[in-house]
Amino acid sequence: MNFFAFDIRKALIVLIVIALPLLSINMKRSPGEEPWYRKPVSATVSVVQSGYSSFTSGVRSTTSMYLKLIGIKKRNLELMHENEELRAKLGAITELKLENERLTKLLDFKRSTNMTLLAAKVIARDLSPDHYAIRINRGTRNGLKKLMGVITVEGVVGYVLKADADSAQVLVLTDRSSAIDGIVQRTRARGLISGKNSSTCRLRYLERADDVAVGDMIVTSGLQGYFPKGFPIGRLTSVRKTDFGISQEAEVSPVVNPSNLEELFVVLNAGHEDFNERFGDQDFGPPLLSKTNPPPSPEATAAAAASIVPASASPGAHDAHKTATSAPSPAAGAHQ
Amino acid sequence: MKEKLKLGGNVLLFLLATLLLATVQTSLWFQIFGYFPSPALWIPVLIYVALNRSTLETIIYSYLTAFVLASMTAMPEGVLMISCLGVALTAQVFKKRIYWVSASYIMMVSGLGALFFQLYHWGAAYVFGDPLSSPAIIDWLIEALLTPLAAPVLFPVFRWFDRITDRVEPMAEITARVS
């Protein structure tokens, strides 16, 4: 009989379990040396831990990449937006620069001449593709009258066909019903410039004996006072002399591109300006007068820009301008 | 009296539409597209009137259209009137000969109207001693191709004009189909 009434086997097991840590503590281990019985476990642990490590590292890098991608996408959108803004600004600046150059040229021209000029802007074109008329933002309120000449720095554009209070219709010299008195600069032969198509004019009523040649510059006669004298109209591109008849006909390429007009001048008063006296044939071409004038100041350029605004924005701003004579032009009157 | 007021209002509405569309064509289009040929936006108005009104009314309206358009072109008024009248009467004759109920019909008639306007202009200029030496044929064709695109958008508006002014529409089924 068991005196203490307990299971000896159980007691032994408990004793061994309790003694194991003590045994382990007391066992001498060489540093750096793994006991044989631990090696399989260590190897397994190592593999599993490495697997976990690789897995977490992969997850972390993927997550990080994803987060970065979100950031990159956002940044990309921001940069694209910024790029678009910069492009728009660049376009506006380029447009302003070009406008500034044009206005500088116009101002340069305006300052250098005795003529009374009124700056205007093209606001509409003709309804029909077979007629070349434009509408400008200046009218009778600004001193415009019918038949007044319209020019750019490069040369003649046309003349005022109808003038309303705040706008006017300008018949471009390429319209077949236009008629402008012109002379051949080299030989002073006279003729009548009228339109043929969008880019060509005709010089009609030249006398058969007149000395004209391809390349000759045709300039305004200035006889009626609507245009300055000797202002460029175009260059002769062909001359045709038929076997019979009393006149010869020539084709003229206008110095002004009629399909590229934006800002122009209405000649309120030609002021007896004579460009023949000031420039030879070789001097023509844009910018017509820059050779004789210093570049305008920025303030003056700004003033010129301000003068090219809708008429409604500055009513009566040009009241002080002298107006041209109202005698009708026989040449221009040919349109009627 | 009320009927006359409605009739006058209807005519005024259509003339106003002609004016607005022609200014869009000459000014707004010009500001955006420069000198590239524009659709003849006012042609669908004339075509609509020609298709839906009596001959007498169409003739009167053609002259009123020419009167409105005259300030926007260097074309002589007489030539403009003849061209408008020619387009309107051609549309009426066309309607009697060829007709089907579809948006393509009004598109086709509008495109032909734009082309016929140029042809009548060319003919009238030739007859009255101011011939076109170099007709802008490419521009004519582009205009005739662009004009029909506007017609299906504009016709429902014109039909609305008729509805608010109580006009009877002889060809209501055409415009109703496309609106």
C-alpha cells in the first residue's frame, strides 16, 4: 500500500519536467556551437523566418510602390495641369509679343508720317466668298467717311465702302468691284487697280505705249487725297499686250496679304504725304518706315495698343482727328 | 389684329434669326477660324421658309433676307436679291419634285441651297456686267458641305418659332421628325 497515496509515475514525470530547465541551465555549451538536436529546428525556423521576411518585405515593397504610384499619378496630374497652364501662358505671351511687334510697327509708322491716321481692327469678313470686303470697328463717330483710304504699314488695303456709326465696311483692293488709281513707280504710267481674285489684282487702262515690266512697283497716285502719294499697292507679276486694242493689261500681286489682315489704318487725312520723295523702290517692304525712326518707347507702344480697341470702348476718342476731304474719288467711284 | 401681330412677329423672328446667323458666319467664325470658308448659316432659314410658306410669302421673305444681308457683303443689293430669290424658289420647286421625310432631306436641301446661292450669284453677276473672273469654287464647295451640318440643329428652333406664333406648317412632319 502506498503510504502517501500518490502516483509515483506521475510524480516522476513532474519531477523530470521541473528538472529539465535546471538540466538545461547547467549544461555547458560552447559559444557558436549549435547542439545536434537543435539543428533541424533551427534550420526549419530559419527557412520559415526567411520566408516570412521575404513575404513581408515583398508586401511592404508592393505597398510602398502602390502608394508611390498613387503619389506619382497625383503628381503627374499636377504636372500635366501645370504644363497646360504654362503652355496657355506661353501661347498668350507669344500672341502678346506678336501683337506688340505689330503695334510697334504701326506706331512707328504713325509717328513718322504727316498723315492723320486712325487705327482700326478687323471684326468681320464678307458674307460671300467671292467678295472681298471686311468690317472694321470704326465708324462715322470716329470721323470715317465713305471712300477714305485704308492702309497697313506694308501698303494699301482698300477703301471705306460704307460707314455706319460704329463700324465701316472696307472694300479690299482684291475685290473685283474695287478701283484704286495707281501709277507705275518706275515710269509713272497710270492705270486703275481692281481686284481679280483673293490674291491678285489687275492694272487696267494702261496705255499701249506705256513702259511697264514684270517686277515694277505700283504705287498710289494720291490724286484724290484719299491715299498718300507713292504708297505701295503691289508688284507687277505679268503684262499682257494683245495684238489689237489701245491698252495693255497687267496683273499685280498686292504687297498686303488681304487674307491676313488684323489691324490697319484709315487715312483720315493724307496730309499731302509723298512717299516717292522719301523712299526709292528698293526701300519698300515691311516695315516701311522703320529705317528712319527710332524704336518707340514702351509707353508709346501701350498707347498704340490702347488706340486699337473697339470703338464703343472709347467713343469720341478720335474726335480731334482731322477728317479728309469729302470730294468723291472718280477712281473709287467706279464701284458705284 | 392679333393674327397680323403674330404674323409680323413670326417674320421678325425669322429675320432676326437670319441676322444673328449671318453675323455668326461673318464675325464669330472669322474670329475663330479666320478666312477659312464658313457655313452659310443663314441659308437654312431661307430654306425653311421656302419649304413651309406660300410662294408669295417666300418671295417677300427672300427680299427681306437680302435687305438684312446687304450690310454684310460688298455684293450689289440687286444681285443679292436675285440670288436669295433663286435659292428660295429652287427649294420650292425641289420640294414639289423630290421629297421625303427625313433629316437628310433638309440637310440636302440646305447644302444645295448654299451651292445654288453661289451659282445664282455667279449667273446674276455675269448677266449684270460684273462677272466673277475667278470664282472661289473650292470655297463654294466647302460652304455647301458645311451648311447642311447646321440645318438639323436649326430646323427645330424654326419650328419652335412657328409654334409660338401659331403658324401652320405644311411640312410639319419633316421638321417634327428631325426635332
